[in-house]
Amino acid sequence: MSTLTGARHLARLILRRDRVLLPIWVLVLALLPVSYAASFFELFPTAAERAAYTEGTARNPSIVALLGPVYGDSVGALTAQRSGFLLVIVALANLLTVIRHTRTEEEAGRRELLGGSVLGRYAGLTAALLVAYVADVLLGLVTAVGLHATGLSATGSSAYGLAAALTGMVFATLGGLAAQLTETAGGARGIGIAGLGVAFGLRLVGDTAGHDWPSWFSPLGWAARVRAYEGERWWVLLLPLAATVLLAAVAYPVSVRRDLGAGVLPPRLGPATAGGALSGPFGLAWRLHRGQLLWWSVGFGLLGLILGGAAEAAGRSVEGNPQLEQIMDRIGGASGLADAYLGATLSLAGLAAAGYGIQAALRMRAEESAGRAEPVLATGTRRSTWLLSHVVFALLGPVVVLAVTGLTTGLTYGLSVGDVPRQVGRMVGAGLAQVPAAWVLAGLAVLLHGLLPRLASAVWAVLAVCVLLGQLGAVLELDQWLLDLSPFTHTPQVLRDTWSPTPVFLLTALAAALTAAGLLTFRRRDLPVP
């Protein structure tokens, strides 16, 4: 029997399970750079306007820290920089996909059942990596074709598409290695995301500290240094290719030298006796969610520092361009251009916070699938109490992370304009205005868990559609009724002089109804549902 026996069949199984989610994230991440290019062509039709934008905004240290360096003032160069943070999302999607189909399957016991059949030693890891690699190739191809269709050069579009695809492959392989190191999916995700954080930190330091050598140690830095549309350096693409091979060369031997279900790193043992905080379901939920909430809050806080620092420069960069002022005001919904920028970026933070709410809500499904919910519910704990203990974090988590984002954004922006107290209050309010829309998606996750638990993860596809409508709706000139399908379309822009609180109440009522329906359906269905 070959070491790869069964890999093709496992890959088909993965594709079947991800037949909705995988195409959505590939298309969304591929089409967003295309939308950026189309916007730049519309907003900056002349070289002088692009040069002014580059000097005023694209070279701002805060924007460079978030997006990466810009190597020219052409539409292609600006698009490549604007798409810089998308590579972080590409990397994260690859990490989570590979870990989900390797370590998560092993932790749930499904890998052991498959291993009892005719299955090669390397089949599981190979199937997961193969699917991720194919998705990355498709992402790079669609991105390159789409960018070229907007009028950008085929050479630069191909360079950017290849850089995006290879970046995804590096982190997919990192996810495969992380899955071998711990015996839990949560631990593997922690290692993988920590690696992504180090890569982002190296790129940030290298791009803003005046010497770029740290960026050469980061896969995210390599993608920028390909210099798409500005004298492409094709040899840089050899670096992510070599890193992918090196990581795979470590992951594959480790995958067959450890016991099934075990990791290379020894598990950290807890105390011999549980503390008083674990005496009830809410204490247990706090123990399960606290680490995730902490790291999301830290990440959102750092993001707010960067966004607030870039706001003033973003406002100055478009002065004198009436067309850009009009479009920015429509997107951000604020009277001032800096407020428009902050409104737009906090809207994106709201979408990300919805991801936290979904993840916290789906923790119930993970606990049920792993068989840990049933022993808890076999005690005197009621189903409603157990479910609400997790719903609390799905609803309060977005409040915390968006409040932190608004606080740090207002602090840095307030320091730049000399008005800290007022700007902190305004930005915290603008961040919290995104909460009801995030609650709607969290409530939908609760409903799916109670009504159709096998389809609970489909709520990620709903979030992807919301991102797609928000980012590409105006560019594609979609009908308003279609845009209205996203709850984030109805979020009030509180940085305006006048705004209505009605959408806040309506979205909150919808979220409450979805959560209540999820509670009722969960109380009436069988447990567990595999």
C-alpha cells in the first residue's frame, strides 16, 4: 500500500464538505483586489491625483503598517498596497482550513475511523494540503484575470496573483505542521495564528522602522517585495515556494512518528481539583471563551491604534477631489473626510467582530460534536442554561472588541487632532453601533445550532456574503434590495450630524428573535447530533 493511498478520496470528501464555504472565500478574496483597482481608476483618473494620494495617504506610516509599502503611484501599485491586508486573511483562511481537516478530524475521532480502512500514512495531511493548494491556485488565477480585465498589465496582475497564491500555500503548510504539534484543534489554531502574528509583526517593523530587513523574514513581506506593477522581481517568489517545501518536509515525518490523537508537544495538565468558578455552566463557559476573547480584544485594540493614526492623513489626502469626496462620504457616511474614513473602517471592524460572535456561538456545536456537552447536561444543568452560558459570550464578545477598537481609535485620532475626550466618545459610539448587525449573525448561528446543527457552520458563508455585498455592492452597482439583505447595510453611521436609532432597535429585535428561536429548537431536538 502506498503512503498516499486514499488521499484522492479524502480530498473529494473535503471538497464535498466545504462545497459552499470554500468557493465563497476564494471568490471574495479574489474579487476584492479587482474592486480596489476599479475604484482607483474611477477616483484618480490622472497621474497628478494619484501622486497626491500617494504622498498624502499611501506613504503614511500608519497605513503602511496596516497595508504594507507602496512602490509607485500607478493604479496597479496602489491596488497592490491596498490589497496588502487581504493577504493576512488569505493566510488565516488557509490555516483554519487545513487545521479543520486534520487536527479537528483527529480530535473528533473521525480520523481514527478512516484510518482503520485502506489509508496511507500521508493521505490525511496530503488531502488537506492539496485542497488548500488548489484553492490558492484558483484564487491567484481569478485575481490575476480580474485585475487584468480592469485594464492593469498582465505582467503585474500575474505577479500579484502568484504572490497571493504562494502566500496562502505557505500558511496552509504551516497549519499542517501546527496540527502535528498539539493534541487539540484549539492549540493548533493558537500556534498557527501566533505564527501569522509573528509574520505580520516582522512585516510591520520592516516597513515602518526605516530598515526593511525584518520584512525579508516574513511571508507577508515577500508578497509586497515582488513589486507587482512596479518592476516585478520574480525571483522573490522562490522564497514562499522554498518555505512551503521546508515546512512540508518537517510536517510529513512528524505526522507519522507520533501516536494518533497525540501531539509532539506534551499537553499542559490542569489542577487536580476544579476551582469554585467551574461549579456551574457559566464558569465553564468563561473558562472556554476567556482566552479567545482576550486575544481578539488585543488584536482589535492594536488595529484601532493603526486606524486612528491614519485617519487624519486619509482626510487630507482627498481634499480638492470632489468626486472622491462624494464617494467617500457615501461609503463612510460622515460630514468630514476623516470621519468618512473612520466610519468605513469601523464598519469593517464590525464585520470582523461578527466573526467573533459566530465563532463563540459555534463553540456549542463543537462541544456537542466532541461529546462534552452530553455529560454536562446529564447533571442538573438545564439545556437553556447551558446554551445561554455560551450565548452570553457570542453577544457580549462583539460589544467588548468593538468598544476596545473604538477606544484605541479615538485615542490615537484624538491625539492627532488635539481632542481626545470628544473623539474617544464618538469612536466608541461608532464602534458599538456595529454591534446589532453582528448580533444578527450570532443569533443566526444559535438558530442553526438548535434547528439544523449539521448546517450551523453555514453561517460563515452568510458572513462572507455580507462582506461581498459591503465591499463590492457599490462597485458592481447591485440593486438596493440585494444590498439590504446584509444587516450591516442598515447600521447607522453615528458619525453623521443626524442619524436615526431605529435600525439599532430593529436589528437588536431581530437578533433576539433568532436567539430565542434557537433556544426553543435546541430544547426540543435530540442530543447529540453527530
